[in-house]
Amino acid sequence: MTKKSTAGEKSGVRTDFLERGILALYLALFAATALLLAWFQPLQPTSPMLVNPPDEFTRIVIPRYICDHGTLPTGFEPEVQIAGYGGSYAFFPYLPYIFMGWAMRLTSFFTGQEAALTMAARCVNVASGLLMAVTVYFLSRRVLQDRAVRWAFCYIVMFWPEQLFVHTYVNTESMSLLSTAMILLALVAVYQEGPEIRHCVLLAAGLVLCLLTYYNAYGYVLAAVVLFVGAFLYPASRSGSDRREGKGLVCDRMLLLRRGFLVLALVLAGAGWWFVRSAVLFHGDLFGLATMRKVREPLQGIFPPTYRAQGKSIPEMFRETGLFSQMLKSFIASYGANSIFAGPGLYLYNRCFLFGGAALAVVFGMAGERRRSGRRRFFHAAVIAAALSVWALWLWYSYAMDFQPQGRYLLASILPLFYYMTAGWMHFADALRIRGRLRTVLAAMAAAAAVFWELRFVLGTVLPLCVSVYAA
């Protein structure tokens, strides 16, 4: 063995050790922060500060029902009705609440304390957040070539204040975000390596979680269908004798067809039962939306009319309510019941990342458009459409159903959005010839700043408020 090869092996070992160390730190910091928030947030609505998680007290009744009765509620049970609002979240898919109900039931064998049962339910979402952190790490390895930039992307995504927040209390958004990461990782892997069994199983698992958690993320289900069909119609070209003999496309398409049916079968087995159940319980209403509207009809008069009902336009809704600024601020950080906000430094840093990255992504994305293959442009178009569908659904819901200026409803778009913004900053660094150690240092500073601002907000603002509520 030569000295050069020995030095190369030692360098590789050091690099792997450093990678594992950064990964361990990344996961440990996320878990510690999420667990602190999950533990100290109040269990019940509090006033006047409203430091309790948003709507948790109306959502936790579903896992509590499962814990107490050992069965799934239909939504018509008095115990799971939403007081003062009407209807029930049990009309909609609630797979996370099923897991939470089992966790609470298991915990109840050891203690019946409400704090312990609530913490058991919250820990299901903390676990979802950790799984998402791992999935984002593997996704970053596939879509970003620069190691330092990959880590900056991971830390910014997982320590984005509002994104981390949803993994600390009872909701379905946490598992929905995990599902989008799984779907994107599987689709990227299929386009890079072909429809291997492990990629197809991961895709099916992500689709099942998405279908059984949160309607706002359903654009990713459609994107997965479009991209899988696109891979069938435009498979990656092969090299060698198979390509020369014209066998490559037939082989790829047959394999994709078989794997497509595998994904379909797994999704039907994993998620189909819920929609059959809904069709039976709600007289053909697969998604529970019509049932929810019907149950809430007697209370409609006590709520203000929607902008659509008033005959006003969507631009008027934005002008009259300051919707954009409210949405942007709460998309970055709005804890408690949309009542706890951070200091100006956190918002400034994250706005710079958002708007700077968006502008750079547009500039460098347009410049590099001609160099991309049609297959790659097709992939990006489908993913962008999935992200935009999240914004479109939120906008229509706020305009026509229930005005909700809360940025957490847009979080399902965070992975595509932040990928393009990170890529924009990376191309900007390339244009300035920032490479090597300087690039690594700047990426590390970006990741450290994301963690710093989030921890400062949690430890300096949120937890002291929560502790003061308990003390009172």
C-alpha cells in the first residue's frame, strides 16, 4: 500500500467520523429542544397569555377517546366534538392520533396523570420530528453536492422555528411533514437510481402517511403519481449493449410498471381502509369535508361571513387584513396560541434567507435552465407544483371557508422551498468564487445562526413564559 493511498484512507476515516459527529449533534439538539417544549408547554388553555399550543385541547380528545375506549371515534361522539366551533377533527384522517392513543393507553398502565398522558401523545410528534430530521439528512445527501451546504440546509430546515414547533404538541401536521420528506426522498432516489424495492416501499409509506394525516399536503400525492408516470414515459437512458439493441427502454418501463403496481398495492392496503370506512360512516363522503360542513351548519350564524360570502376579492382580503405580513411572521415563528413571537433578530435573519434565497434562486435558476435535461425540468416542475398547491389550498380555505392568517398551514411546502433557496445561495457563492474553507465556514455560520436564534427564542422567551404559567 502506498503512502498516498494510506493518507487517503485516513482522510476518509476522519471525514466519516466528523460526519457522524455532526449528525449526532444535529439529532441531539433537535430532540433536546423539542422535548423541552413538549414538556413545559401548558396542558390546558391559558389566559391572558395563551401560551398553550394552538387547538391542542380540541385535538387531544381524539387520542384520549382511543385511550379510554380502545376504539376509533367516528366524529359524532360528544367527547370528540369541538366546543364552540362545531364538528370534530375525527371526521378527517387522524393516523397520528391513533398512534397517540396507543401511546397514552400504554402509559395509562403505569400512571393516570394527565401530564404523563399528554406528554406520551406529544412524544409521538417529537419522534416524527426526529424521523423527519433523519430523512432530511438523507435527502440532502442526494440533492446537494457540497457537504457544508448540505448541513446548512438540514439545520435551517429542522431548526426553522415554526417547523420545529409543530413537532412538540398534538396535531397531524408533524407526521404530514415527515411524509413529505419521505415522498421527496423516495422520488429523488427513483429518478437517480431507478425503482428499487426499497425506494418504492419508502414512497408507499410516505404516501400512506400523507393520505392519513393532512389534506394540505395532498399535492405531494399528485406529484408522486405524475413523477412516477413521467419516469415510466421518459425513463433514464441506459448505456452498453442493451441501449444499442433498443432493450433498455422496454426493460425500464416493464420494471417501472411492476414497481408502480407494488406502490399502488401498498398504498391501498395502508390507506384504503380509512376511505372505505369514511364512505360507509358518512354516506359516501370519502374525505369527511361535507359531513363537517353539515354538522356545523347550525352554528354558521355565529361566525363572521367569509370574504367570498361578502362578495369581496382575494386582493381585498390581503389589503384589509395585512394577511401577507401576518402569514410571513407566523410562518417564521409564532408559538403558543399564535400569541408568542420572537425578537426582531430572528425574523430579520430568516427573512434574509427567504427573500435573498428566493431572488437568487430565480436569477440563477433561469440562467441554468438551458443546461437542464427535459427529464430534470419535468421533475422540478412537479415538485414546485406540489409546494404551490399547499399555498393555494391555504389561500382558498382562508378566503372561502375560515380566515386563518397562520403560517403553520404553509409548512408542507418547506422542503422544496428551502431547497431552491439554499441552492440560490450556493450558486451565489459559486459566482463569487467562494469555495473551500471559506465556503465551509460561511455554511457553518448559517447553520449555527439558525440554531442560535431558535434556542434563544425557546430558552429566553417561550420556556420562561410557560414556567410562569405553572408557577401561577
